[in-house]
Amino acid sequence: LYASGASTRGVSRCLEAGYGAFDSPQSISRLTQVIGDEVKEGRDRPLAREYYAIYLDGTFLSVRRGKAAREPVYLALGIRPDGRREVLGFWLFGAEGESARNWRQVVRELWERGVRVVKLFESVLPGIEEAVREIFPSSKWQLCVLHTVRDSLAKVRKKDREALAQDLKAIYRADTVKQAHRALRELEEKWAGKYPELVAKWLDKSHALLEFLNHPKGIRAYLYTTNQLERLIKELKRRTKVVEVFCGPEALEKLVYLVLVQENERLLGRRLRGFAEMQLESCHAPGHTC
């Protein structure tokens, strides 16, 4: 009940109504203390050596450290080569807000826990790219295309949005990198005079925005956006909204951990389409045996 988002008072009322047993909210709170050691073990657990992709993003939850403040919760979600998703961890660094230094520590910890091979890292935050290049130099970097599109459309006049949206779609819906770059040139010719900063961003970040086109077509839908992690964050927010302000970082860690453990079991039980076919094709490739 607690992991499902019920408050300690809610758990107490449910036990009394359903079973005739009364446990005070304080008693329920003490019972959840046993989770503390499990949280540490779970967050330090070894990870697999290889992931096809790892998504990095964060959300904000309110916690009290003397005074209440919204603090970032950093999250990492991986896709294994067979298409199964895995929650790799979550991190709290206090109320300083998101920073490249903290993201570097997150990426470093993934390495320390055993990750060695990652084809693709993805985030909405360009500042993480340096950390990835430093710690996983052979990995590729992908910026979330959909976030970049939304940000671009929000910065133009309303009368231009529909036309610009179609021109941007021609870029990220292209079948090949060559076709995408042709669409980029058309974007520049049409819009650079009116929205120079917007066009410059797409040109400057084209290597990161179009990296997904270098991967098999059957799995590109999972790679050009961070939607996989966004769904997890949405569920985390839904399950923790009953706590308007966590009484301290330990309380936040316990509930976030319990929610993510349950979500991890669900994610590991299902494979994303396209990965199995990709593995099968690899098995049948000349000189490769499975």
C-alpha cells in the first residue's frame, strides 16, 4: 500500500477498515524503516555489462531539509540488447538543482557498477554529453528529438508553427542521414532569415539529433525520444503525489525506491518490439554464431 502511493495515514485507515487492526501512522512509519538497508543494497547493485541504450533525465519532488524545497531526482533507464528495459538507479544530490557535475557522477557510477558497453546515451539535457564522452568514449549521443521540436515550435510565431512543424518532421522522419541533411538544408534556406537561432541549433546539434538514424529502422522509434523514461517519471510522480512534502531525504528515497522496484519488475517482464528481430538478423549474419 505504501509503495502504491498511500500515505502512512492511508495505510493505517485501510488496515483498520479492512482487517479491524489498528496501527497508528507512526507505527506504519517505523515499519517502513526496515526498507533503509534494502534501498542501499538496491542502489549499489551490480549492473549488466552491456546496454543498447541508456536514457538519463530527472524530475523534481519536494523535500524538507530544515525548510521545504523542490529537489531534483536523477534517473537512469536502460534497454538491454534483447529489448528488456531496466531501471538502473536514482540519485539525490540536494537542493542545488540539476548540474553537469552531478550528471558526471551518475554516469561514473554506472561505470563503477559494471556497465562497459552502451551503444547510445540519450537525454533532453545537452550538458551530459561531455560526461558521456569522458567515461564512455565509444558510446554515441542522442538528444531527444521531440523535446527539441516542442522547444522550437514554442519559440516561433503561431502562424508559422504548422509550416515549421512539417519542415522539422521532414528531418526526423527521413529514412537516412543523407535525406535528413537534405531536409536540414531546406530548413536553413526557408527559415534562417526569420529564426536564425532556432535554425542554428538544429544545424549545430544535428549530429546528436540524427544519431538514431544510424540504427536499425525497427527500433528507431525508441531511440529518437526519451518517452520510455518519461513514462516512468510520470508513474513515479503519480505514486508520490500523496506526499506533498517529504519529511526528509530518507523518506523520499524509500518511497521512490519502492515505486521503482515495482516498475522495474514490470519492465523486465516485457521486451520492446524490434530488438528480437535485430538479434535474429545478427545471428544469421556471416561469421556470427549465437
